[in-house]
Amino acid sequence: MPRPLKSRSKPPRPVIWCSPPCTTNSTSETLTRLQQMGIARWMISSALSLVIAQRLVRKLCPHCRRNAGSAADLPHSLWPRPLPRWQAAGCEHCYHGYYGRLALFEVLPVTPGLRQGIVQGLNAIEIESLARAAGMMTLFESGCQAIEQGLTSLEEVVRVLGIPHGD
């Protein structure tokens, strides 16, 4: 007679999936939005282990992309190195310079220090500052990495994300 299997793993943690009602520009703003939706800070801090923000940018066509020569210098608080300027005019493979999409991610692990900040009611800027000090990469920084790799252009990242406020 078959017996039900007993799980020896930890019980699953709840997943909070935010779609259009929770659309924000960053992971730290998502925590603020959850509070605005009526979820208590203590509940947010104890239930979450990870917050992910994602944006899609157009991917440069590998067949016709070219380095335009002059690099873009952004303020050091946004990106420390000059970014290559990519151009893609279009070819028989893509017709318009772009081929496919690329996902940019911002991943915010909810650490004990961050949990404490959430309970204390830190605002989105303070939470982002804590997270960046712990090594979190913002969506814009993820975009800058993709630009350095020649996967997309600065113009495309700015079109989708805008220019961040800077520190």
C-alpha cells in the first residue's frame, strides 16, 4: 500500500508576486509600495527573503553593431568607467539594429540589517543605500554592464530606465 511522502525540507516561504499594481522603479521602492498597500512593516521584513526587479531592453544586433568611437563619461556615482558608444544601423539579419531582448535585473537579498531597516521604517533611498553598501547592483548598473559587453546601447538603457538620481 503506498504511503504519502513526508517532506524533510523546510516549509515553503510565502511568495509575494507584484505585477502592475506594484510596479516600481527599483527593489527598494517595492518595499515602500508594499507598505502603501497596507502590509505591516514587521510582516514585510519577516516574510521576504529576496526582491527582484526586472526590465527588458532591446539587444543590439551582433551582425551590424559597431563601436562609435567616443566613450560616454557618466558621473562617477552612476558608473565609474567610460561606457562604449554602440551603434547598429540595421542589416539583413535585423533590419533596424536590434535583435531580441535582454533582461536587466536588480536583486535585493533581505539581510538581517535590511530587515531591521524595514521595521524601523527607512525610506526607499535609505534602503537602497543599505543594500548597495552590501553589494547590490541597481538596474542601471546592470544596464551599464550590458553596455560594456556590447549587448545593448546607453541610449536604450536610458530609454527604458531613465537616468538615476545619483548620490
